[in-house]
Amino acid sequence: MAHPVFWQVATISICRANEEYEHQEKSDIFNTTTIITDIYVFLDTTWPYYSIVNYLNYVLQNLNINPFASSVTILAASDGTPIVNTTNYINEVYANWNETTHSKYNSGFKFPIILNTIRDLIEDKMNTERQLAKPGGQSLIALIMPSPIAYVSESDERYCLHFLDNLNYTLPDINILFYAGGAVIRFKSFVWDPEDDLFLLSLDNSVERSAEPVVKRIRKEPRRITNPHCGADWQPNKSAMNAMMQTVRPGGINFYRMAPNYFFDRKSMRYIQVDANNAVTVTVCFSREVRYPHREGSLIPANQDCRQITSLSQSYDLTDACTGYDTILQCPPLYMSVQAQTFADSTQVSCTDEDCQSPDQVRYTIFVNNLTCNAAIRIRWGYLNALSIVLIFLCIFYKIF
């Protein structure tokens, strides 16, 4: 069973996600998104190479891996050794992971090592983004691929649940998915939503039947928006405005999420803003309750703030976004989407920047200003330390008097 705090938050998140999922599936809104993700694949090499290769390649080939979008890293699930170093080129996966190299890595599955490796990789990424002043722009996925015989021992399970609890505080943007052989339900304690984050890899099923659900799940994961100045130590090296250019194809939509770690305490002039850079109309939606906010025709569902802009901007004030919440985990994230009009010609849009995946991409810029750096674990320990001081004082007081 998962840690009580982990499941308390997870239950709220799952209920909301499921409600929105049912609504979104009716409109197939996710089919219009463009995947941009950094995916870390932990492969149990107990799987024979020729049995597993097509089941993983199908996923990777549908993740938009290229220098202007997604990246992939493949590591051994036994000890975290890199099989394919982080790359934006799918051909490097084929060059470095093949039947010969596959057999060189230790087989097996050690989930505590995987979790420690995930933490190290994401912390390195956060420190790199601090140097580049880059406020996110992609989702973060850890795809775990255990063989049918892989399992987590009882002692390791206790360690892993505690580790995941802390990971939820300090690395709020990582999403762990299992693409596993055997009874995948054995890993249900380690994911947010067992209905949405566990996938069966059965060699008795076709490649598409097994792999396509994984692609669909990754497709609907919102891109992250962060304060790049936090780094892995959550100590801001400056307070400033940061920006990143993003693109969306005509008729497409991109979803985003900002964790409350970046706006928990009150501060004036804290906001996020989207500027349209073309003559094409884009619709920008914000919500604290709807995970996938968007506009359908003239309909704007409840609990969303949507506005159409053309060469203008739309902003959302984060000054008091967590007022009334005692902890970061109680304060809901900010969800956002940018949706482009369906039709556009060359007189309206011409994307020639190096980050454009095609000339018909619609450009826009996301600005974040005065974001904060609050790792909930530091706040939690701060409360505990303060309580310890009070208790020590009381003990001394009663001993004296």
C-alpha cells in the first residue's frame, strides 16, 4: 500500500483527471497535440532483444524525437547504466541499442536504483535549465519496462514508497509509467493512477495493440512550465522574467502545467503571459481545476478562463494563487493551453526560426515573471524543526521550574 500522503493527493488528482479524460475523449482533442517530451526508458534486459525491440521502437517512433522537440534516454533497469545516452536523433537509438549491445548490460530489475537514477537525471536537467534560463517546455516521462518475472521485494517497496513521497515534493513534474510484462497490477502502488499509468506489454498481442496506449498516454501529458532559476537545490539564483518560444500547428493545441512549487508564497507582479507572434488567432485558456482547458467552438466550459488573441497577449495573475492553502500539495497547479485557428495561409504564418518543425507552425511566446522556488519537503522539514525547537524549549522550561 502506498504512503498515506501519497495516496491522499493521488486520489484527488485521479478523480479530477478521470472526469476530464471522459470529456476529452469525446472530442479527440489529444489527437491535435504535438508531443514534446524528455523520456527516460528503464529497460529490463531480461527481455530478449528481438522479442522487445519492436514494442519499444513503436513508442519512440511516435514521440516526435528530433532536435526541435523530444529526446530519449535508455538505461538498464538493473543498475541505471546508460544504454543510449540522451539524444534527439532516433537513428542513434538504433546505432547504440541492438542485439549485440543489449546482451552486454546486466539483466534484472531494481526499482530503488531506478528511482535514485531518475532523481539524479532530473536534478541534472534542472541545473542545466538554470544555466540556460529555460522555463521548461516539455513533459518529463520515466517509462519503466520490467520483464514478466521482475518484482519489488517487501523491503524495497517500503523504501520506494517513501522515496516517491519525497520525489513528489521535490520533483513535481516527473511522471512514472510502467510498460510491463506479466501482471502489471503488481506495480500499482508506484504510480499516480493505476488505470492510466500501467500498461501491459504482452508478446501475445500485436505491437500496435500493446504500444499505442502508451503513446496516447504520453501524448496527453501536459508540458511543464517552471522557474528555471530554482535548480535542483530549490535555491533561486535570481528573480527575473524568463521566456520561451513555442509553436503549434494550425488547428492544433498544446497543454501545459505549472506546479504550485513555483507560486506558493505571495508576491506581487507574479504572472504568466502568452504573446501571439503571428496574424493567426490563438486561444489561450487557463484553469486551476480543469486539467485540459480548451475552447470547443463558441463553448467555454466552466472553471476556465479563455481568450482569443491575435498579435496581443493573455496573462494570468499568480500573486495570490495559493492563498488559503496550508501546504503546497493542497494548492492546485495551474493548467494552460494554447490552441491555434484551423486555417492559416502563408500570408498569416511563416515560421522560419530554427526551432520551427515546419513552415506552417504558429509561433507564440510564454513569459513567466517573479516565480518562486518552494520544495514542499523543505517547508515540511521547516515545520518539524520549528516544532522540535518548541518542544526542547518546553522541556528545559519545565525542568528548571
